[in-house]
Amino acid sequence: MIITIGRQFGSGGGEAGKLVAERLGYKFYDNEILTMAAEASGLSPAAVSRFDEQPGNSLIYSMYMSTIPTGDMLPINQQLAFAQFNAIRVAARQDNCVFIGRCADYVLRQRRDVVDLFIHADMEFRKQRVIAAPEVYHITAENVERAIRKQDKKRADYYNFFTHGSWGSADNYHLALDSSYLGIEGVADAIVYFVQLREKQLKEEK
Amino acid sequence: MIITIGRQFGSGGGEAGKLVAERLGYKFYDNEILTMAAEASGLSPAAVSRFDEQPGNSLIYSMYMSTIPTGDMLPINQQLAFAQFNAIRVAARQDNCVFIGRCADYVLRQRRDVVDLFIHADMEFRKQRVIAAPEVYHITAENVERAIRKQDKKRADYYNFFTHGSWGSADNYHLALDSSYLGIEGVADAIVYFVQLREKQLKEEK
């Protein structure tokens, strides 16, 4: 089984995914997929980190990217995205995995043993989480709400650009959960239950 | 506990809600809330059925409604909506309940023991359900997809008009589920698990 998790910024979707991976014994890929993509593509680690989950349709990005010699027809952010998509495909063939973000649901859309999730939370919950972990988020209390909305916008743009889907719309996912309602451990609980229900159904089909 | 279920047309959200109500011993309100609202408001049953879940912001409706003497400042669809909202509040004070549609999540938004759900399904699943039950849906196979989209649009307009929320957006609900993925019984299973998880958390808080 494969679990993909889209998530609002600061919702703890990545953390919930990690708990799920630990409980089910699945491999966990968040930033890890970046390193794999960088190695496979020959892009420098700096470029890879700079362009992670960057939307492809912004004029400023296009202008910026056009100043970088890529040695290729595709702008760097797209090269990186496709390298990530390949890394996701390769990893998904080898093990049960949890993927955080990076359009993994779209990349693996042909497989029936994939559960696509979306984790969201109310703004207050997200603000508190982001402010409490400056070493992770690098965001100060003053502009936290604006920063959160900006990151959500980026994720939506990135996702919708590559998938033509609708990031954050309930019908884009098999299961969507509010982590500010159940808590991150509660969300992990509910995900494990849901995945096991699906697993059972697939076994009975055979 | 109170469970509210928003649902795409033909997704089986009402059916899933009924299963959940049976399993948890909750009261179930779908069209029932209409009858209660009609009785309390003095509106005729015919008007009540005609204006159920009708959006309030359409020019054609406004024109139509302006031709009807209401004996009140509010157009009939809004009178009915507010009568329904009252009926929902009254019912929710008396028992554990499941409410289908009709902005119940918004009406009961101040209560902490409410679980707000959204059920959706892919178009193929919904088409098959709708065509298989002409006695329920009164829709023929030829124009089924258009009819489904039209009903969804109506529900979204109705909901967004009264709540200023965002019908079908994942972050508008505590839990959103795809009934074409797990099946309607699977969805009911997952809901029961989720509700019991929340119930346990609320007990531990006390």
C-alpha cells in the first residue's frame, strides 16, 4: 500500500504521516525524495532545495529561471519536479510508503492500492505550531498568518500546475482530516484505521 | 454527539448517514427536518418541499418569489431555511442526531460535540447510483451527468449563501470521505470509528 498526504502548511500533516509510517512499518518520504531526485537528475543539491514545490506558472519565477543556464529545454523547477516524480515512482515500486506532498497522488494515480489524504487545520492551531518551532519553519510571530497563507498558495499553485487537479478540494482525496479537531495523533489513528479498511477490501476482492 | 453530513448528489452520503445513525443509535434527520420546519413555521407542505435547499441568490428565484405573497419581509426560501435551522437546533438539544445537508454544521457551529462530514464520490459511481434508483432521483440516463452537476451547484449555492462557507472544500469539514473508494458501508465504518475517537477525547478532557 501507498499513502500520499497533501497538507496545509503548519497542519502537522507531515508529522501525522511519520506516525502512520512508524505504526504500519512503511517507508517515509518527505524531503528525502528531494535528495533522491537530486542524485538521479544531476541537479545540484542547492538548486534542488531552492526549487522544491515551487509553482511553474509565476512570471517572476519564469524570469528568474530564464537567467539560469539549464542545458535543457525545461526550466529548473520543472526538471526538479519530474525528477521527483520519477523518484516517487521508483520508491513506490519497492516498498509500502508514505509520501508527503509533491503531487505523489497524481504521480501514482493509476495504482489501486494508493490512499490519497489531505490534512488541514484551523489557522489558530497552525499559527501556534509554526511559532513554537522556529528552527523548523523560520517564521516569526509577527507575520505568521501571512506566511502560512503564502505557503498554502504556493503548494496549491504547484499542485494545480502539474496535476490540473484542485488542491484542498475534498473530492480530490479519498480522505481529508482536520488535525486541529482530533490532534495529530488522533489523525494518525484515523488514517491507520482507514488504510487497514481499504487493505481488507482489496484482499477480499482477490 | 451530533453528526452533520454534507454530500455530493448521488454519493450515498444520506445512506451512509442512516447506517451510522442505526449503528450508534442516533436519530436520523434528512427530509424529516422539513416536516418539522413546516409544522413550526406555518408554511404549507407544498411550499416547503418546493423550496428545500434552494439557493437564495439566484435572480430567477428572486423574481419568482417576489410574485408570491409571503406576508413577511423574507422570501419563502429564506423563511423555510430559517425554520429548518430552528428545527435543527431544537432536535440537536434533545438527542444524539445525524443531520443530512441543510447547513446543520453551520447552525450548530458553537457546539464542541459536533462532527462535520462531507461525502463525495467519482462521477461514474454517482451516475450508476442515480440511474439505478429512478424512483428516488427521477432522473433518466440521458441527462444524468448534467443533472448531477446541477444538483451539486444548487447545494453549493444554498450552503455558501447561508453560511458564507465553502461547500466541498476539505477545510470546511472535520472529515471528508470518498464513498466510491471505500463503498457506502466502508464510509459508515470509518465515520463510526472517527466519531468514537472524538467521543473518547471529549470524555478524557472532562
